[in-house]
Amino acid sequence: MTSARRALAQVVPGARRVLDENWTGSSTVPSRGLYPHQWSWDSAFIAIGSRHLSVRRAQRELETLLTAQWDDGRIPHIVYNPAVPPGAYFPGPDFWRPSTGNTGAPPGVATSGIIQPPVHALACLLVHHADPRASVRSGFLARTYPRLAAWHRYLTDRRDLGGGGLVAVVHPWEPGMDNSPCWDAPLARVEPVPPETFQRADLDHGAATDRPTNLDYGRYVRLAADYRDGGYRDGGYEDRPGADRPGAPAFVVEDPGVNALLIASEHALAEIAQSVGADPRPHHAGAARLTAALLDRLWDPAAGLFLCRDVVGGGLIPELSAAGLLPLLVPELPRATVDALLRTAAGEHFGLGTSVRLVPSYDLRGRVFDPSRYWRGPAWFNVNWLLERGLRLHGAVPEADALRAAALEVAAASGFAEYVDPYTEEARGTRDFSWTAALALDLAV
Ligand code: 2M8
């Protein structure tokens, strides 16, 4: 049997086992030990895979998350499982409660107050595609469409903090790539809280060398606490007295991955709108506006890559992250931009198909590249799944096929690792990780 066939034969039963073991009855934990609650973009990726096992379960996954949506439309990045002891994950549910009381969070559900990338409309559409008749019969799209539309409205109306038509994130946990070197400069301005004021739980389950540092955590806690204490207010600081704009977040970044996913999801929402008899045109128009803003504000022709913009400090951040390749998911990207991205993906910084088989999260030649440490170099399966989709979308079929084969092989061989060393393909982080299993399953079938 060839290694590709062996991988395929292992992936389907292995992925099913992981997803079954991590299913709680209403959603799926990313991993039983390290991440014992529901995470927003994890659930979107998980549903994309679990639709091949059970469409009803995939629908439930997404609807459990959408039930935790706040009044302002935001989908929180964590929905806490009340059955899990509070100390099992830091920060726990109590951390996010503001002293001022009401946040617009739904009653009876404990959630965080920050967000994650908007992959949800794309996930809902793909779950619908798995069995359109059952989906129409159960009213899945009709129920989810208004919530997804409110979510996108929150992002475009409340999170355009840079004023240039893109969504900004206010915490490194929001773009999902927690300790990306792109955040080093903006984070350097943040005064960390003292280490004795919080108790990390992640190091009980993961090697310290694979995880963010204590200094990173001190800054994550400071930013999250400030946002909470400001009542999760987005924008509107300009009218406040004081030169340092009290209440304004210290970390405001426009990330190409987050915005590319919103564009892909806005197109998916147009298709969902059409299916439920609503007008798809506003969604297409929204996607076109975001695409123009993405090209205008984040494209760097010299790098041949989309970069992050530091809204507080000003200017593009000169670090090359795999997030900058994710605009390949955008259908209306100009051909010259697509070609430049393909050259960058295969070039010395990402080495795809030349020095590595899976794209690393960060520049292989970067100043702080580390093949083991979380989002500072390792290859992640969600990023590679998105890239595979983007390559296929723009006709790079041999590259997409090679990436698919490698992802399947490495997912199975690594025990469905959270991430892998991009050179050796050895497992890093936790094992039996849900989105690795789900997305491998999606690539396998
Ligand atoms: C990681 O983030 C959480 C905080 O949200 C953590 O480090 O505890 C990231 O990899 C993020 O992208 C992911 O959604 C989450 C759960 O898998 O873990």
C-alpha cells in the first residue's frame, strides 16, 4: 500500500474516534485536557468535518455556539461548559464578568467577551451542502441566517477601529494565532500584569516550550481585563477627554487572515441568503468592499504577501505570517496578486513544496522562527486546510493536491496533533486535537 493510501485508510476511523471522544452532547471540545470548553472557530472547523459523520451533529455544534451570541451580534470566542471545574482552564468564566454588570451576553450561558475569526457562515454553508434536503427540512439555514448576518454586521460596523473598512482585533487571542511574532511590536506597549496575579492551567497539559511564555500571558491578561473593565466597548473613545484616550485598547490590529475569512464567509452568506429567500446582494457588495479595503490597506508588493496593520502604532508590521497567505480564499483577488502569493508560498519564507510539505505559521527565515512554539513556526492543520481551498479556488491544482496528501499523511502519523514541526513533521502541542481530525476527515472524503 502506498503511504497516501495508508494515510487515507487510517484517517477516517481515527478522525471519527477523536471527534466522538471529544463530543460532549451539544458541542465538541478542541481537546479534553488543554481546552475543555467550546471554542468559536474550532467549532466551525469541527462542523466542517463532522458533517461527514452526522449532519445533525454538525448543525448542533454550530447552533450551540450561535445560542451564545451577544445582543450586539458578537460570537464569543469561548462558551464555557458548566460541568468543567473552574480551574481546569484559565481564564475561566468568572474572569470575563465586568464589574459594571450587563454586557448583552445571553442569560444562562457563560462566555468570554472577545471574538475569533468568522469562519461560521462558511461552515454553515458547507454543513448545508452535506445534505441540502435535510437542512431545508430542519430549517437549519433559516435559523442560522439572521444570527450570521448580525455577527457580520457586528464585525463590519463595530470593529472597523482603523476607519479604513477592515475588521480590527483587540486581543492576540482574537485572530486565533495567539503568540504570532506579528504581535510582538504592538504587545511590547502593553504593561503585563504580575505573574502571581493569575494561575495558568495550560502548562498542566502542554510542554512549556510549545506554549506562549509567562510574559505573553501577563500581557494577554492585561488586555482582556482592560477590555472587560471598559464594558467591552468598541470604538467611541475619540470623544473622551484626555490625551491618551482612556478606554481605548492598547492593541488594535488589522489581520489579513481574519479579513479574508470574513470575505469568504460573506460570499457564503450571500448563498445562504439566496437559499432562504433573502437578498444576497448586500453580502456580495460587502465582500467587494472588504476585498478592496484588504488590497488597499494590507497588501505589501515588496513582500508579495498581505501584512498586519498596527492601528495604534501606525503602519504595516514587517513580519511574514501564514495569515498573509489566507487571502487566497478571496474569489476576486486580482490575478497578479494571486501569482505573487503563489510565488511567496513556494519561496524561501514559507517553502511550500520545496523545503516543507505543510505551510509553517511563520516565516522559516524569520528573526524569531521556532519550529515548536505554537504560532511562531509550527504548521497548523486549519491554516493548511484553508490554504488548500484557496489554492484550488485559484486553479493551483497540483499544489493543492500535494498539500492535501501531505496533510492527510501527517494528521494520521502525528496522532491528530494540534500542530507539527514544519521540517520534521513531528507532533507538537496536544494530541487527538479536534480540528486536525475534522479537517483531515474533510480532505479524505
Ligand atoms: C488557542 O488559543 C487559546 C486561547 O483562545 C489558548 O491558547 O488557550 C489558539 O490556538 C486558538 O486558535 C484556538 O482556537 C484555541 C483552542 O483550540 O487554542
